[in-house]
Amino acid sequence: MRIFTSAAEAAGAFRASAVTVGKFDGVHLGHRAVIAQLIEVARAMDVPAVAVTFDRNPLALLRPENCPPNLISVEQKLELLAETGLDAVLIVPFDERLAALSPVEFVREFLVDSLHAGIVLVGQDFRFGTGGAGSVESLRAFGSEFGFTVELIEDVMPDGHHRVSSTSIRELLHGGEVAQATELLGHVPTVRGVVVHGAKRGRELGFPTANLSPESQGLIPADGVYAGFLIDEGVRYQAAISVGSNPTFDGVRPKQVEAFLLDQDIDLYDHIVDVEFVTRIRGMVKYEGLEPLIAQMTDDVEKVRHLL
């Protein structure tokens, strides 16, 4: 998959293309349905399938106080988009210049002059241009003017009633419902980060953990204990994962991600790893003393072993 970081860089790369535009936060089932249809159309037209996306949520610039946390980082998004079979992605910096473009300026710069779009696939709530002034109807009007067609993609509703959205997935993760989030994402919720030195309390208790740096990528689910995997250099290890500030000890920073690898004791310091959250075992509990804590951790590990 080719990656372009500006309209100018993409200009001239394709004689024609099939295009979709969106934030693609999470690259969830709804996004994947759009992309799958885009690829099908592109193959029929014998043109590349291209997604246009942004380097941040537009709200991060326009209304930062209302901007929700991203489900995934830009790096994770590009990796997930590459798995879909897209031929190219144009990832655009959402800056003040882009935010000020009128709908027709946006269409001309990105869809016409850069990608030479022959068809554009979007969802029914698609908005573009300054203040979100552009709609599906106006996009169709521009298509008639500039020579491309517009195809509307229906929402994906697995239960027949509720559409898949980044917002609904975010709510599930905030509630610790990682298994349900997986169903809507089409992939396991994953946090990526550098393994750093912690307080080594886990090792002292007999459960040495890989502690992720606070500057991790991906939305961390609710506090609790999870069954999942740690992936290092392509190798997957079963893991019992703790999220949160450990309430049994004082002075622990909030929202820690710690992974205890089952039947493994390897040096992961300074490695960049992925931590996958498969299912939640329990919430975070404060224990009076170490013995009940160790007993609970032993039970957690056995549950993880059984679940995985």
C-alpha cells in the first residue's frame, strides 16, 4: 500500500482512482464495509482504490475541548488500512489551511487535481469543507461538474438496529467490554508502547510484568484485569493484563498497563510491544495485605490460561 502525506505528493500518481474519505478511527467494521465495496468497484474499473484520511480528529483543532480520545494512533491506522487491501492512502494534515477550505476547494484539491477520482464512496453522514458545509448532495453536484460519480454506502448494523461507530466502540472500551468492542472493530483492541522499568512489585510477588510507557498508542480500556496477548517482534505470548492504578499500593501512577506473560520470563525492556485485550476478567480491587493479593493474582492467571 502506498502512503502519501499531501495532495501534491499524490498528484500524478494515478491517471484515475476510486476514492473514499473519512477519519477511519479504529478501522472498524463500518469502515471495512466501505473499503471492501471501494475495492470491488476499483477492480471493476481497473483503477486503484484510495482512502483519504487525516492525521488527527478534526475536533482536535476545531473544538479540542470536545475531542474524544482516538481509538488508535496514526501508525496503527495505517497498518490496519494496509490489511484491507487498499492500494493507497492519502493522509492529510488537518491544519488551519485545510479547515478553511470550502467544499469545492476540498473537492478540487484532493479528489480532482490530486487523485483524479472517477468514483467516490462515502457514508450518509459524510461532511466536508469548512464548517462541514459540504454534504453528500453537494458532493454529487460537484461530481456532475468535475466528472466523478458518488456512491452512498449504507451503515453497518450487526444487530439490525444500531450502527457501528467509533463512538459506540469507545463507550465499550471505557466500560471494559473489550470482547464486544472486538466484534464491532473486526480486530482485537490493541495498545502499543515501549516496555519501561516499573516499581518491580510484580516480580517481588512472583508475577513479573512488562510495564508499558504512559505514552502508549491506542485507547486503554477501563481499569481491571484482562486475558490477552503481548506481541513482541511477531511472537505472541499469552498474558494476564492489569490496567489502572494499583489500589493496593500508594504512589502508583494512574492508567498503567502491565502484562504478566504466562510461563515466560524474558527481558522486554525498551522493546516496542503490542498488548491485545481479549476479554475482561474482573475490575480493580483493593486488598488488605499481600496474601489475598497474591491469591487473587494466582487465580487470575489460571483464568487467563483457561480462557486463552
